[in-house]
Amino acid sequence: MLTAADALRTAGRRRPPPSLTHLYHEYVMQRIEAFKNSVTRDELMRLAGEAKEGLDESDEGQLVLTELLMGEVVDQLIFKKLKLKTQKKFGPHLLKLRAAQKEPTHWGLDGVCPVVPLLPRLVPTDRALVVGTGAEACTFLLAAHDVDVVFWASDLGVVERMEQRAATESLATRCFAQMVQFGYRLPTCTAPFDLVVVDLGALAELDSPTRFDALRALQAQTHEHGLHVLLPSTALVPEAVFTFYDGWDREETPRRKRGPRPSGCVLVKPAPAEHRQAAGA
């Protein structure tokens, strides 16, 4: 995650987009997996039977029917059944979709969301954690900008809805949705996050000590100089948790020429004390 000053210096040097071939294979895989998850086991077994019959009747009938080969033939049958686009036809469609997905308005967001001004600062290898149902749209916006995003919600229905929409929008390889109970020990991810977006409504019902523990756990999984974006809810506003961010700096949100200022705040994690002392030596 670039600083605001770095973002100005590196304007126009964003990461190259993924290749069309990669995006096409991602599209096909997601549609096929979504179909498999939507049908019964009996339907899948029927397709497997069709696949076996087709192999037996072909010139390759003498090949050993391995599980891998069977899976490939079933995927081909599903491809035909869903009438998926060829790569030649899919290219213009996907490029147009990706361009639309990078716009905050595609997800119902505008300049009031404090995540939007941070988009020019995203760089390769950035990782984001999005917490709470009220921040769903931020998850997809970040994924559309090629950020790997982990999404946490306490409602299994929300998690399943996120997974389904990510597949529909061809963003599933960038999004990982997980059900998490915020009043308990939070999962520990394999690597720290550059950006953490917190819908404070997800923590509003917790008592103060439990809320403190949850925020400290999120802070512990954030890179030094990483950002926390706190989104207000009707029950909890950022100012109510500032005491849990002792030592963190608050970034000034950019002023807009028109309309209200961004709703929420952006906080920057300080370097460990020993690092600051070494830098001042």
C-alpha cells in the first residue's frame, strides 16, 4: 500500500492487468464449479455416465478411465450444457465487465466511502481484510482492482451470498469469504494485511473489553504502516473506538469539490517502538 505521496509519484504505473487467457480460464472454471454446486449428486452421476459412454464410443476407448480424465470430460459436458462463450467472444465481454467493476458506482459506492480515495495507492501483492456485512461492496471493489481480499461475516447466509456473487462477477479467485464469530478468538491468517476495512456495525453488540480484543487482534494482523478503514454504523461510530488505536495516526481524507466528506476514517499503524528508535539513532 503506497502512501499518499507515493501514489502521486507512481501515477500511471499500476500493475499490468491479468492476461485474457488467464481471465477466460478463470471464468470457465467458476461457471463450471458453480453449476456443480447447484445440482444434485444424481445429476452429476448422470453426467459422469454420459462421459463414460462418450469415451467408450470414441477412438480413445482403450485408455484407462482415470478419475482425472473423467473429471475433464464431465467439465466439457457442462461447458456445452451451459453454452459458455468461446475465448474469442468472451474477451470483449470480460474487458468491458472489468472496466465497469473498477468503478465504485458499479457496487453502489461513491466518494463518501473512504476506501475509494485509497484505490490509486493499491500495488501488486497488497492484501486486504474486510470485516462485516456493511462492507460487502468494498470487498468486490478491492478485488476488481486485483487485490486479494479476505471477507469475514458472522452470518453464514451472507458468506454464501458473497461466494455466489464473486463467482457471478468472475472475482472468486480474488475473494475468500469466511464465517467468523467476532465475540470469540479470530482466525489468524498466514500473512499480515496491508488494508483492513471494518464495518463497525459488526462489533457494535460486543461489550467494550471484547470489542477491544477483536480490534487488537485485527491490528496484530496488519503490516506496520498498514491502514485501517473504520466505517460507521448507526450503533457505533469511529470516534467511539479511537481509544483502542493509541499511537495510530489518522490520515486526512481528501476534500471533495462537491458533496459531503467521506464517511468514516483512515488510521495508519505505527512502526514498532524499536524500529522508530533505530530510525532516530
